[in-house]
Amino acid sequence: MVVANAGPEVATGVQVADTLPAALTILSATATRGAFDAAGRVWTVGDLGVDEADTLRIRAEVTDGTPGTISNIARALQLLLQVDPAPGNDAAEATLTVS
């Protein structure tokens, strides 16, 4: 996943929650900045300057072999004492098909 700051100000204390479904088991997580807490499912990015972006790659295994669709949603957590001029772009969803 990618988190980016389009401005107009520096975003401080950025965190992203990833609601990985129970059907997935995290094998590893690598971030270009900050740290990912696999137990809490929160990526603490830190500060993001205007037009900066960082990436978190999560490698997971499907533990429920039932065929179907698995949906994963990641959402930027609300920043304290900061106004987000575009709150509608604070979440993203990815879908995985298990066959």
C-alpha cells in the first residue's frame, strides 16, 4: 500500500490501519518509512512532507482455503489537530480472489 501527502501542509504522526481479514496470516511486512505493528495492524509512518509518499508491502498467506473473494481495506487514521482538505481519499480497498 502507498500513503501520500498531497498537501497543502506537512502531515505529522501519520498512521494507517489495515484491516487484513482473518483468512490471511501475515508472513512479513516491509515499510519504506516507519514500522508496521502486525498484531495491531497499524503502520506508523511518522511525518510526511508535501508531495511525499511511502510504501508498505505486506506478504500474507491465505489460511482459509475456501474459494471466493477476500477484501482488504486500509485507512489513514485521523491526524490530531490537523485538517485534511480531502478526507474522501483516506481509504483504499483491494480484492483478492481465492480459487
